[in-house]
Amino acid sequence: MNGLFAKLSMTELRAQQGICSASCTTYQCYKGGPEKGEGQETNGCPLYSHPAQLEDNRDCVLCMTCLKACPHRSVELNLRPPGIELWTTHTPTYAEVCLLFLLFGAVCLHRLPEIEAILGRSLHLDHFGWHTGASVVVLMIPGAIALAAHQLIRFLRRTVKSRPFLELAYGYLPIVLGANIAHYLQLGLTEAGRVVPVAFATFGLGTASLPIFVAHPAVIAFLQSVTLVVAVFLSVVLTQKIARQSFWTLLPQHLATGAIAAGMGQIIVGW
Ligand code: SF4
Ligand code: SF4
């Protein structure tokens, strides 16, 4: 999950291939080894990645081990346009796209009681079979909307060669991240602020004078709404970048992004 969201990062760690191939024989960055020159002793990259071969952020956790180990100052931490690899060097995979829509659906899954309230009818969540069925359906909803939008693009633009769904699906990445942030903002700005008194109470200590930091519900709702709106905008921009097609060609996907965000806003914020 972190690897997937790291693709949107505005930082990247990379080594300079010219220096590596011209002056290195030890490859301490990913193998590890004893101290050499300016390089410190390390156990090597925990993901066994070579920083000069990295094509996306998925295989790097920014632990900086390679930067410490390199004796030739080849490794650099760079600033970059957020998510640039998604429209340059990126290789899409089915596993990542499945995970992406699973994370989308997971937000709906957490909000099954709210969905029940919006529908105005009982989903019988206390019954295992009904609960399982409802969970599977809500997990599939975002992916199904995205697939339907893609089929619509292909149908409306039969004469234009459309990008495969596997590539365009990454355009939903910002809204998936935004939906997850909006969902967890509720916990972060309420329950997280009670961590000190709860910790004291666990050990039977007094909690009367301990601070509690809880945001007003209106503030939380505002931040959640802003997060979702910004995420929709970034998803539209990213989709345009990945597809390199006209806005009107991709309109069904943009509308699907907006529709999913509106649904998320309703179940998370109560729009
Ligand atoms: S990053 Fe440093 S240690 Fe790794 S191959 Fe390049 S020069 Fe060698
Ligand atoms: S920063 Fe850490 S995870 Fe990333 S390539 Fe270097 S050693 Fe590997």
C-alpha cells in the first residue's frame, strides 16, 4: 500500500548510473559491507534494490541505507514533480490496480453502517451471510464504476485508440489516497487526541487534569471535504498526464472520479 502511494511522492532516491558503472565494483548500496572510503558499514538495502536501477518509488522505503553505504557519492535524494514516474517510466501491473480498487472499496467497507443509513433500510449486518454479501458488493463498487467508465470511453471514441484500463486506472490513485485520508482524519482528529488520558487510565492513574485535543466536527468535515475536492482535481490532472488524450475523450473517467468522490463525501462527511 505504501509502495503504491509512494508513486505520488514529490521526492525520489536515485543513483547516477554513469558513476555506478564507471567507478564501482563493490555495489555496497544494495549488498552492504564494511566501511569503504566515504561509505559507512551497512547491511545493504532492506529491499535489495539497486538505487541506479529504480524506475519507480514502489521498491524504495527511503531508509537512506544506500546513501550512507555508497563510497562514490552517487546516491541522491531528488525533488520531482509529484507522480512523474506514472507518465514516464512506469510499468503498470494488475496486482497494483487490484490493490488500488481494494483500498477504495475498503473505505466503503469501513462505512457500511453509514451506507445502511443513507439507503434507509437494514442490510442485516448482524447476520454473517448478509454482512459478507454486503461487504463484497461495496468492495467491488469503485472498481465496477471505473470499469464502466472505461468501457464508455471505448464505446464513445471507437475511432480513437484508447489507452488500456491497466494504465488509466492509476489516474484514480490521488482520489484513493484522498478517500483514505478523509476517512482516517476522523480518527486522527478525535480519538488520537485522547491518547494521553486513555494511556493513563489503562494503568489506573487519574486523568482529570490531562489534556484532550479534539477538533470540532465542523473543522473535521471541512478538512475532509477539502481533501476530497483536491484529490478529484489531482486525479483529473494525473489521468490527463497518463493518457495524453483530450479532456473530452477522458470525460467519462473524470465523471466517474467525481461520482466516486461524491459518494465518498456522502458516506464519510455526510454531504
Ligand atoms: S550507488 Fe554507490 S555503491 Fe551503489 S553501485 Fe552506485 S556507486 Fe556503487
Ligand atoms: S533508500 Fe533504502 S530502500 Fe531505498 S534504495 Fe536505498 S537502501 Fe533501498
